[in-house]
Amino acid sequence: MQGLVIAPFFWQYNFCSHFVDKIRIVLILFFKKFIMGNIRYTSSGESHGKALTGIIEGIPAGLSLTSDDIDRDLKRRQKGYGRGGRMKIESDRAEILSGVRWGKTLGSPISLLIENRDWKNWTEGMSVYEQYENSIGPVTRARPGHADLNGAIKYNQKDIRNILERSSARETAMRVAIGATVKRFLSEFGIKIGSYIIEIGNQGTEISGPDKDGRDFLKSFKVAEGSPVRCPDEKASKKMMKLIDTAKAEGYSLGGVFEVFATGLPIGIGSHVQWDRRLDGKLAQALMSIQAVKGVEIGGGFGMAQRPGFRVMDEIYYKKGRGFFRKTNNAGGVEGGMTNGMPLILRAAMKPIPTQRNPLKSVDIVTKRSIRAAYERSDVCAVPAAGVIGEAMAALVLADAFLEKFGGDSMEETKRNYDAYMDYVKEF
């Protein structure tokens, strides 16, 4: 990362030398390749602001894309047993503002907008105009486990609302919208991404497990979509719902574990040559960026640390017409920072949401007095929604690595490159 330090030096002083010109080119390529990536995206907006906005750049021209492709996942994010009252207010729909013409992407940045219906109740309290500054009182009681206190200190804010509005998981609606866009791109190459819940609180299902050969991910996903808690195990679902009912009645929140999978990935996405190009590292960071996620594992994960090596390595086989394959998938589809052709299996542990209906002990950041933390309308359990967000984050990483491998400014070019590589793999 020394380039981050020396770059301003070379731009500040105009050394007229061929050597410096070469260094500048190298630095530009460094920033473009490793800092920016192939897929770039960003979002903005507050929880109770007027809207959420997002921009994604890097999708090749010629991809069929409509708002319906995005809205399906937005609707899935809003479902889930244990969600709060906000979900009764919002009915998220994405508006495509740019980057698409007549149903096809242009190769230019795609901008998206999701309106906040709850904005009508906050037009003064979240106004951009100074004249409404005292329309509502400040939030000064920090919630344990949230960004409240740390953010207030870091950004020198005496009103915690200036922190909680952005740190809220409401912003993940735009992540899901952007993720749905790249899922649409990946589907053109037979790559399918899904998720389901395997644990809420102390209630779980045995359906998960990377060493269970022959698991039908898509079947489990389809069954889970019909469950109020997005769990493919009907008996476990009922136990999870009962646990959520108890938590709601007693005023506390629940966490859990969700699993994200991706099928159809070719061998060789990602790389072993640099730490920041390893696919598993990027995927772990992406899932860890989701609010309340405190742990991530790939394949057998932490369980492999307790087993001997010969029990966890996925032995390699070859058959003419099929090529190289494995009979187990303890690696979770990634070895040496690259996909190995097996399904990708990611698992993330989500802690209980910090906001409690029976608030915990805290301190008022202005008076410094001991009080009970503030209560903001919140979910009892958001694990089912977190799985959908996990799909989006995994899709963004996979699409970026996919385009790093195959490139292409148009879908036709990307498909040509992909098809040529797949022919090569068959002949290897």
C-alpha cells in the first residue's frame, strides 16, 4: 500500500523524467485494479430520510434489466417472522434512473432510487434545512451494541440521531437492490445464488453441512422461501417462530445463522497471487460488513479445526466427459483463494439486534448520567432478512471477480471470453 503514500509526491512535483511517467502509469493501474475494482458501487441515504440512492458501475452493456428483477429481492428482504413495524410502512420498489435504455444496460453507471414512505412522518425532523433544527429533540441515550456512542465521539455529534440514521440496517435495502442487479448479470452464466436460515437463537436445523454430498441447494432454497423464517426445515421453523414469539413477549431480540450458496461457478474465479485478490478474503469481508454479523465461515469453517486433515480435504477425481470433480465439499467451493468448481458455501453468525424493548443500562452522552438506552422501533429478529442481504454482498464480490477474470464491455464480449475459457477447462 505504499502507493497510497507516494502518489501525492509524484503528482505534486513535476519531475520531467521518463521514469516518473512510468511510475505514474503504474500507480494509476494500481488504483484502478486494486482500489476501485471492476464493479464499483456506493449508496447514500438515511433511515428516515427522503430516499435511498445507489450507483453501480461496471455492468457490461447489453444485459436485460428491469425494475422487477430488483423488486423481487427487495420484497424478500422485507419478509421474515420477527420483523418490526417499519416493514408495515415500507413497500420497497426500485426506480432505475440511468444506465438502462429500453430494458438493456448501456455499460454506463446504473443509478437506483428507493423512496422511504416513512419520510412523510419525518419531513421536519430529517429536513436538510436549518430552519427545522429544533423541530424534534436530540437522541442522547446511547444503545449498547450499536454505533451510537462510537459514532457520536468520532464525528463529534451531540445528537445520536446523526449517527443512527445511517448506521441503521435500512441502508441495506439499497445493497439488496444493487446486489440484485449483479445477480441478474451472473444468472446469464448459469450462476445461481440463494440463502436460507439454519439457526435462530438456540434452535437450529441439521439440513446444513458441507460434507453432506448431494445436497440440493436450490431445492432447500425453494422450500425455505415458503417458510416465515426462511428455513428449509419445517419442524425447525416452528420452533424458531415459537422462540421469536417468546422474545417479543419478553422484550428482547434474537440472532442466528444464515447460509449463502452459489452454484454454477467455474474453476478459477479469484486468485492466490496477492492477499487482496483472494476470493475467500473478499467474501468474508463483504458478509462481515452486514450490520450485526460477528462471524463468517466458509465450507466446514471452524469445525475443520477439530478434525484431522485426511477428514477435511476434498479428494480429487477425474472422469472423461466430466473432468475433475470432488465427492465432498468441506472447502466450501474455495481453495487457495479461488473457486474450485464446487458450490460456494458461506455461513454468517448474526448477533441479536442491539435495540431492546426493555432497554439496557447506558449513559446520557450530554449529562453523563446513568440511564436506560434509547428505544428505536426495531425488529425482534432480522436473521431471515440478513440472508437476503448476504446474497447481495456475495453476488457483488463474485461479479467483481468474474469480470476480473473474463472482462468485457458488452455482454457479447464477456460471453465469448467465458465460453472460450470453459472450452479450455474441458480440454485441460
